[in-house]
Amino acid sequence: MPSVKTTPAQYSAMAKEAVPPSPSFKNIPLAFLIGGLICMLGQGLLNLYQYWGLTLDRASGFVSITLIFLSALFTGLGCYDNIARHAGAGTLVPITGFANSVVAPALEFKSEGLILGLGAKLFIISGPVIVYGLAASWVYGIILMFMGYGGMK
């Protein structure tokens, strides 16, 4: 059976032909707008929670919880994907994007059952982020400790 060999230049040409160009002049402002709206929602929630009498620390925690809840809810209802389709990278504001990356695979595999589907797939995308984030913070903590910034003298 003859094999088909393509050069890197041929592969690049095929890839350019298969993938339509992204309309950057539309996508970039839309991502900026939607990301800004998510951040503005967070700031509005912070102001609201402080108005209700919470301290800044407690209000900040409640804002995080609220944004995670809303992101998970919108992912479950299928709205988050529609927003992301138009907003692109604007929906990757860290806390909402991370919540979406945890919930989406779990919903996709819920038909496999609670343990093998939902439970096992819950951290399929975000798991490496958590592991590398914890490992990096541990390494940075040790470096800071040896530099004398760790509170230990």
C-alpha cells in the first residue's frame, strides 16, 4: 500500500485551506467587551456584598463563589458555550473559565454514571492545572523561604 508523504509546507497549506481565517477585528473587541462585563459583574457583586455589610475579605469570597456558581449554572444550561462562541477568549476570565472547564467535561460524560463518568471526568481538563499550580506554588514557597521571605528567620 503506497504511503502518502507530505512536506511541512504542504501540510501548512492544507491546514490554512481547511481552517477559515478568524475575523480578528470582530473577535478581539468582543472578547474585550465580554471579559470586561464579567469583571464588571464581579466588581458590582463586591460592591453589593459590601453594601450589605460584609467585610472586604468576606465579600471577595462571596464574589468568587457567586461567579463560580453562575459559570457552572450557565455551563449546565448550555448558555456558557453560546456566550463563548461569540466572546471567544473573553469568557476565559480565570474564575469563570476555570469553573466552565471543570463542569463541561463532567456534563459530557454523565451518561457513564456518577463514579466513572461524572466523578472521573470532573477534573479531566482542570486537573493538570491544579497539579501544576500546586507544584509551582510549593517550589516558589521553598525558594522564598530560602531567600528569607517565608516568614521564617
